[in-house]
Amino acid sequence: MRIMPADARPAARPLAVEAVLFDLDGTLADTAGDLSNALNRVRAEHGLGPMPVVHLRAHASSGARGLLGAGMGIAPDAPEYPGLREAFLAYYALCLAQTTVLFTGVAELLDAIELRGLKWGIVTNKFARFTAPVVEALALADRAFTVVSGDTTAHAKPHPAPLLQAADNLRVQPARCVYVGDDLRDIVAGNAAGMPTIVAEYGYIGSGEASETWPATGWIANPLALLNWLPPKR
């Protein structure tokens, strides 16, 4: 797997793509507040005080697994994990879009993508029953050309199946799609699908993770920087 040293990042250049696919949590939307809310309700059930969102943000892209690990010290192989996971998901279903918003610059980015005649969609590991209400609350449901959730295909990221499904839905060859995400599994999945990949460094990259070593095509510090990687208006 190709490793890109921090001092050898490629300069932004227009990619030969027809579509942009985004991860949801930590890339398009700041969902950490609602996810942290659900985690803190689980903690309260067990007599624990709330943890601040700032301490949980880095784990938000990892969903229940990451948040329960950070907030409860529980790994997926622990016997109590399934019950805690179900409690977390039940609480999350009650607060899906109370604090969730698009990251600053995302609204303008999507406008610009559409003005350039490019298609765009969402590929997330969040289950469809959670994805749909969040996408609706963000006023993206009628704009996204496709939304692929963690249970849409038989495999979730880092498997390429969800990305390949999205490309098929768009009727665009995978190599003509670029995938943007804030987690290593996003980059692994995109590469496996044959897509160029961009790291959203403004997202929920875990504490201590060296995203500059991920095998990506490029990196962006803010959403609007993605425009430098996209073809101009056709």
C-alpha cells in the first residue's frame, strides 16, 4: 500500500471525475454532539457523569464501537458490548438531528459542485434507519443523487461494495468518482473501489492518527478546498 510522507503531499489538481461521493459523519456533517448525547445517556444509566463532546469527537466516525470504547472502556468482543450497543443506538435514534449541522463551507461546496455539472452522493456506514432522518434534516435528501448506508450492501466500509454500489447508482464508472472521507477505512474502501480518495482533515480523525500516512490521492483542510481537486464547470 502506497504511503505518502507528510512532506510529499501532491499539489491539488483537477481530477478527471464526473461525481463526488462523501462520507457523512465527520465529512459532510458534524454529528458529534448528537452521538455524544447518546453515549452520555448510556453512561448515566451506569451512574457515570457526562463526557464533554470535545473528548469524544475523535471517536465519532467510529460509531458505537468507537464511542463505547472511549466512553465506557468496552471493546466489541466484551460480553456486555451487545447490550450497550443496543442502548446507545436506541438513545441515538431519539436525538439524530438535535445538534447535527453541515460543516462550515459544505453548503457552498455542494452548490459549487452542482454548478459544475457534477453528481454527488453519500456513502456512510451509518445504518439506513439513522441515515435517512439525518440527511432529511440537513435538507440533502432531494439533492443527493444517491445515498448508500452501512446496511445497503452486504458489506460496510472498508469493503468497496458500498462505493461500487453508489457508482452504479450514479451510472458513473468508479474511476470517475472521487471519495472524500475522514477515516482510514474511507481511504481503504475508495482505493479498493478504484476511486481517487481525499482525506477530510477537518473531520473526526482520531487523536494520534497520522492521516498524512494514509494512502490517499490528496488532503483538504476545509471543505471548500475540495474544489481545487474537481474539474471546472463544463
